[in-house]
Amino acid sequence: MDDVDDRATTPLHFAMFVERFGQFTVDVAAAAHNTKCEKYYDRETDGLRQSWADELVWCNPPFSAIEPWVLKAWAEYERARGIVMLLPANRTEQKWWQKHVEPHRDRPGSGLRVEFLPGRMRFIRAGHLDVKPNERPPFGCCLLIWSPTP
């Protein structure tokens, strides 16, 4: 699934996210060649098995298996400084979205809000340093943003 899963957020987009949310302290679903933070978890260190406590978390998870990452964010968000997860916006009909996102998003006290991003983001494919022409995915993206509740 690396063709789908090993796609990096561009530096331009990531810089915009840092400007909005602050300097992320850990990239929990990364590889050495595409991490956005000095501290990161790759397949071997498995961000799903690590604590996200006291971290400002960046997560661009494998799009082939999103649900475990959403569940992990729910388990960690009250101990984390914040979690920002980049997801495809065309999955809202899927069970994991309907069960773990839709009933909670943008509700007072839930800790989760969702932002649908304009246009279609481009991603950097594995083995490349930049985005190549016509490499825009056929879907828009959204951010799931968990903030600790006071």
C-alpha cells in the first residue's frame, strides 16, 4: 500500500499548519524520508503503540487504515497538547467516520473539530523531493483537530 500510504505533506502546507497550530513536537505516522518533526514514529516504532502525552501531534496517517489512528487520537487527546490529523475528505460515509467523528465533531465539549480544506492538496510521493505534475489526488482533505478539554 506504499503507493497510497507513503505520501508526504508538502513543506508549504506543513508550514501553514505550523503557523496556525504551533510547532508540532512529534510526527506520529512518518518515515525518516518524509517526517515533518525531529521526533517521529515510523512503522518500526509504531506511533499507535507510543504515548502522545504532552506532545503537539502531527498525524498524516496511512489512508489505507485510518480508523486505528482516529481511535488512538481519541485515547490520547486529553493528555496531548493537541492533535492535528490530515485525512481525505471523501470518507465521511465510512463506518469509522460515522462512529468516531460525525457524532462528536464541532459539538461543545467534545474536544474535536473538523475543518474541510479548500481545493485539493498535493502530496510528495516516496522517492521524490517535490510534487510532480498531475499528482493531485482525486479528493479534497480535511483536518481533524483534537484539543484537550478544560
